[in-house]
Amino acid sequence: MNTGGPAFPINANESADRCIYTGMTLRDWFAGQAMTTMFYPAIMESIRTDVDLNCDKVAEFAYLMADAMLSQREKS
């Protein structure tokens, strides 16, 4: 699975090409960013219709969006 590598790499040594990082991948970052745009409208719709919000579906769609962004990034 393409994770896009680290979201925020930190150079271990200015003269080296190595990077060290801990934390999220670029895929996780993209998914989180996608979810922020989807979550508020989904919550408002849930309140308006009195239907429980399906958080699993929101998260699933966020990762689908992240995968699409990574795919487009590879084409560039």
C-alpha cells in the first residue's frame, strides 16, 4: 500500500539524504484533511434528519480520498 511516506520528514543530517520521522504518514495526513471537509456537513445532516452519523463510513471515505490524492500525486 502506498502511504506516501512521512507527512513531515525531518533531516537527520543536513549533509545526508536520510530522513527520520515518527508519526503519521502522508496518507494519514491526507485522510485527516479530507475528513475535516466532510465531517461538519455530515454532522449537520445527522442533526437535521435525526439519523445517527455513520463515523465508519466517513472515515472509510476519507481514506478513499487520501488514496486518490496519492494516486494523482504519483502521476505528476
